[in-house]
Amino acid sequence: MPPRCVLVLDPAAPRWLIANASAVLGASAGAAGAATLGPDLTDASGSRWPGIAEIVVPVLAAPPAELAALRAAAPDAGVTALAFPDLAQASPTYAAFEEAMTRTPTDGIGLHAVALLGPGNAVRRLTRHLSALADPVPVP
């Protein structure tokens, strides 16, 4: 059975950054074994649709300090935390990201998003206090 996967994003981040972090962490979670692809499907018109991941991924909201706390608490809970730090977003290549990470202490790394992978109960214990990510209230 695949692990439970929850995506937690900074709701104050710009939409483009939320989309980028979601894409990177979704690909990372899939590569880490969070899901398998379902079978290809055919719609009523006969058009073929390649399969997508067979899991539900709740998308929750938390500010950067809470994202850091989740990342720090995950290992003790038996949960893997895949993080999307500011250094990743600012780096044009993975090699540049790696170099930036080796020069920056943990408390100097800002987080935009975290994907949590692990046993369902453990992931729920870490995230049950969080709300779903919602669109900002439009300004009249």
C-alpha cells in the first residue's frame, strides 16, 4: 500500500510559486514511491486518457514557520518530509541548488511547501490542525 501523501503550502505565496512548488513536490513524491499510475482510460467518445496517480493528495495551508516545524517533526513521527525551499526556487539548476544548500544553515532556509509521506495515522497526527488551502478572499 502506498504511503499517505499530503501537500502543505504557504498560502501567502504568489500563485505561480504555489503552482511551481506543487509540481516539483508532486513529481518528487511520485518518484519517492507515493503513488502508482492508474490504467489508461477511455471516455464515452472513445478518446484515450493516460492514467494518473491513484491517490488523493490533500492540499493544506501553513505559514513558513509551521512548514519548518512540520519538516523538523516528520522524522520522529516516521514520516518523510520533502521540502521546497526558497533556495530551490532561486536556483537555475540542481547543482546550483546543491551548492546553495551546502553554504546555508537550516535556520537560514525558507520553506514554501512541504510534502509529507508516510503511514496515514502519522501524517494525520502532524497535519490535523491545518486547514485546506483556499483561494484568497477577493477584494471588493
